[in-house]
Amino acid sequence: MELQTKPLSASCLKSLAKSPEHCYANHLDPNRERTESDAMQLGSLIHCMILEPEMLHRRYVKMPEGMVRRGAKWDDFKVEAKSLSIVKSSIWQKAEEAVSRVKKDDMAASLLQGRKRSVQKEEQVSWIGYADEMRVHYGGYIDLVNHTTRRIVDIKTTSNADNLSKLASDGRWDIQAAQYIDAMSAIRDERYRMFFLVVEVNSPFRIRAVELSPDALRAGRKDRTRLTKEFMDRLERNDWSGGGCVSELDMPAWFSRTLENVNEQC
């Protein structure tokens, strides 16, 4: 256990759920590149505008309309920006529109607002938990926690809010919810509920709020335990390889149906 040098986060466990290679590349590789796509920057910008508006202009600067990323004007602008993250005007505009919709949404307001002394935003948490009998140092950052209502809120951004079940399963929200609910139980010895505030970043900029079902939480907690044990085992062996054998692969069902139709036509 002494090999664990930093708290184990939900994002690390979610990467491991994809593959050991993802876990190592995203969280452990000392030479990993920290690149930020437009979608990632948009999500971070929306988080800042909602949760820490006072920090907005200390972290970001909007790129002037019509400016291109080359030439003397661009070079001068980069110098003026210093360490600030430069945001395209189109991305900034999307973020402002999405945040405007959040502020007008009653459900979002009920989740995000509260007495100043009770609400903590961008809260770093660290605690000792257990995966069966294994003692583990967990940690992470919680978007918002309201200690009066005992609610945890995580903001998710998406280009399309149609299929939230798929969004939640692909993003393994079950693992994250289990992690943060257990964190509050360990730190404050109280039962908290977790909500996901989903912000659509394209028109019509829909706002949705969801809470995972008890069955989803139980499944997430069970898989979190399994992944924690796998992580600690791989950390001890320093083994982040996947596969290791030849697997049999079936073609998808739609492909078989396509072949049947072709054969009928022939």
C-alpha cells in the first residue's frame, strides 16, 4: 500500500474501467501530454463561469473576433495574455449562452444556491476508505457540496442531452457518485445525495438534472471496489498492460442482418 503516492480519484478509476492503458496514459505516465481540446476548454469555462465567476478573468481571456492564430497581432496578443488560457470568441459565446440558461433554470438554481457558509465549491476532498478489507487513500474535487441540504452536485457538459442514460454509462457516473457519496460519509459521517446537472452546449442549450437510481449506485459502488483492488494490484506489480491473449471477435448484429438481406437479394 505504501506504493500509493497520491489519493485515488474517481477519474482514475473511470480510466481504468476503459483499460489499464488508459489509466496509465491519463494519470500515471510522467511524460503524458496535457492537451486541451475545444470541448474540454468549453466545459472548463462553463464550470468557472458557474462556480467561480470571480476567477474567470484570472484564468481565461477571450480571443478578439476575427483574429487568426498567426501573424504579428496574434504574437502580441499571446504576450499580453501571459499565462491565461486563450478562448476562441465562438467558444466564449457558447459558454455565456449555456450559463445564461443555467441561471434561468429553477431546478439548477435550487441545486446550486444556498447559504454561503453551507455551500463549498470546487472542494478538494481526501479520505481513507476501504475496498473490502483493503485500506485506500481516496481523493478528488467536488464541483459543489451543500452541507445544509446534504447535496453533492457535479456539472456535466454535453453537445446533446437526448440520451442521458448512455451519457451516464459512457462516463461512468455511477463510479463517481459512489466515490463522492462515500467521501462525505467518511468525512462528515452523514448521508449525502448526489445530483448531476447536465448542461447542453449547443442550441437549444437544454438543462437537465438527474440523480442515479439506488440500483445504479449499488452497481457503481461494487465496480468501484473491484477497480480499486485492480488498481492497487497493478500499482504494486507496475503492470498497465491489457489483453495478453488472442480474443475471438463476432461481427455486430447489424452486420449479420445486412448479410442476410444481401443473400436474399441474390
